[in-house]
Amino acid sequence: MLYEYGIVYDAKHHRLRCQGHVLNLSVNSFLYVTDSETLEEGDDAPDRLKQSLKDIEEWRKFGPIGMLHNIIVNIQSSAIRMQEFLILSRGARPVRDNKTRWNSMAAMIKRSITSPVFEAIKKYLERHRDEDMAEDELSDEDWKVLRDIHEFLDTLLQTTLALEAHHSTLDTVLPAMDFVLEQFESFKEQHRDHAVLAPMFNSGWKKMEKYYTLTDDSPAYLAAIVLNPNFKWQYIQAHWKNAWVPRAKTMMDEFWQSYNPQTSFSSTPTTTPEPAQAPPSKNVFNNWMRRHQFVPNIEDEYARYCAAECTYDVDPRAWWMEKTQQISYPNLSRMALDILSIPAMSADPERLFSSAKLCLTDLRNKLGMDILEAFECLKSWYKIRAFRGESKWEEEILGAEPEKSRVRP
């Protein structure tokens, strides 16, 4: 297939990473102060609540978050202890983390520092201090550390939610990494002398910086920023070091030329018509002024696009789909839509896999792939507002009046 269509594939050049996975690696490096990029598989078996003494000691190495983990595990280790805790917390349950999903750690800390679970944990520790819980008893300073960690993780959680949205595509990746690195640097400076937090922020920052550097391997990240009409080169010039910009512009020029607009889409004009000239005036000065009012026509679409002002507060994909852009930038618009259709995270494809799994159950395991594809397309299209309850669409497609189309014969 690659040879048939003359496609040259370079794994390093074309590789795009799921930003959710990158965030997960960075936050795990922050939480556990490790450079490892392998995560333990989750285990949902009942015996996962049982921890050996070695496991407990290992968790204690992670400081307050490890001690809190041990406390929650101790509470959930038996029905009697859980019932005792529910009485102390007036029915509020603690949240247990797992090491594969950092947001579970954020949820555990948030629930634990919030009333009434916070007060219940302190009472529980007082009652079980003699039962191997003394080493996991959290001091006031430990609770303060947990609140600081929660404040930081909440910021990253909001970033994750924004990136996994349906409208979030590749143009949000570099800004998100810039934002996360900025948060790491801010908290790192704030806690630079803290014995527990300083190594955590340094470890997380180092991991995010590593993957930020790896985005240089693919020009798609850069192109997504430049081809977003809200940003163009203004974002890069404002947030990147001056020394980085010339290389970035060279990379973008080469990427644009790789689309080879003169041959790939040669049937489509690549220039815009000259503006209509006003009839000559009898005043020679006015004629001279008119000659200098016209902006020279720039042949290259990409150069014309960069020379134009930014268009703010627009959806970049909708903007490139407009007829004006399709006519003015026939080749560049295709490139932009190719790049800006790439999701920032794999959350949307994973939702699709989950949806297909629910559709293709054990009782419907003989559905053909064409029917399954049709079902998933219909479910996706139904979520689009323009396809839901629009009378014009119903009249054109269904050939019936809106209300009558919903009435049983």
C-alpha cells in the first residue's frame, strides 16, 4: 500500500503521542519520584486489599501520600473496620487509589482532606494507634503537604479534562505542555526548600520536559499551532525562546513544501484574483495614492496566510471549512484540516471502542462489521446538534414534516 501510493513513512517523523499518556507519566514521576515509564497493571481481584508488611514499608517511602494509602488500605482491609469508619464519618466512604491512574490518587487525597472524612481518619488513627498504625499517623505538616499536592493535581486534572474533550485536537498539545511546565516551575519555585515536595516537582518537571523536547521530532505539533487562526506564529513568538524560532520556521516551511501543492492539487488555483482597480482619476496625486493602496499579491498560500492577521475566538476547523478559506487557501486548507483533525488524546477513540463493545454483546455477536459501523456512525451523528431536531434537515433527508415524522402510523 505504501509503495502503491508513493507514501514515505518515517516512524520517528510521523509518531504522535497521546497527551493523556504523557501527562500520566509526568504526574507519576511527580508522585513517586521515579524515572520509570512502565506502570503496574491494575488488579481488581478481591485479594488486592491485602498488603504484606513489605508493601506497606514500600509505600511509606513515598511520604505522606504513601502513608495515606496505607491508612485507606487498613480501613478497607475488613468489613468490621470499614463499618467502624463509616460510623466515624457519618456514612462517607474513603477513596482508594491505584498506581496506574494518577487521578485516583488525586481523588483519594481530595476525599481525605475534606470533611467529614478528614476528621474520621484522625479519629480512626487515634483508636488504632497501637495496631501497627503509629508509623502511618499523619502530622499536621503531612496534611499540609497533602493539601499542596491536591492543589497541584487539581490544576493538572482540569488540563486533562480539557484535552479529552471532543473538540480538543493537536493544536492544544503544545499549549497544554507549556501550561503544565509553567505549573511545575511555579510550584517548584514555591517549594524549592521543602524536603518532600521539592524532589517531587523536580521529578515531574523533568519527565514533562523530556516529552516536550520529543515533539521536535514531528512537525505536526508545530503545524497545528501555526495553522490555528487564533495563534499562527504569534503564540510561538510569545512563548518560545527567540533562538528556537528560526529552526521552527524552517521546519514549517519544509513541512508545507512536503505537501507539494503545485503537483498534488495542481488543478486548483493557488492564487487569488487581483482586486478590482478603480477608474483613473483626473488628479495625479489621487492616482499615485491608489497605486500604493494595493497590497502585492503573494503567490504562496502559506505566506499569504501568515501575512494576514489572526482571527480570534473561532473554532479552527470550522474556520478552515468556510468557503472563503477554501477558495483563498485551497491547498493549505486541506493540510490544515488534516492536521487539526488529529485528537490531542486517545480518549475519543477509546470511547468508540467501549461503545462498540456495548453494541456487540454476547447476544449480538453475529453482527456484521458494516452494521456495527453504521450503528456507531448513527450514534455519533445523533450527538451533533445540527442533526438533532432540525426541521430543515428532517424535511430534506426524511422528506416529511418534523412532527409527523415522529408519529406512529
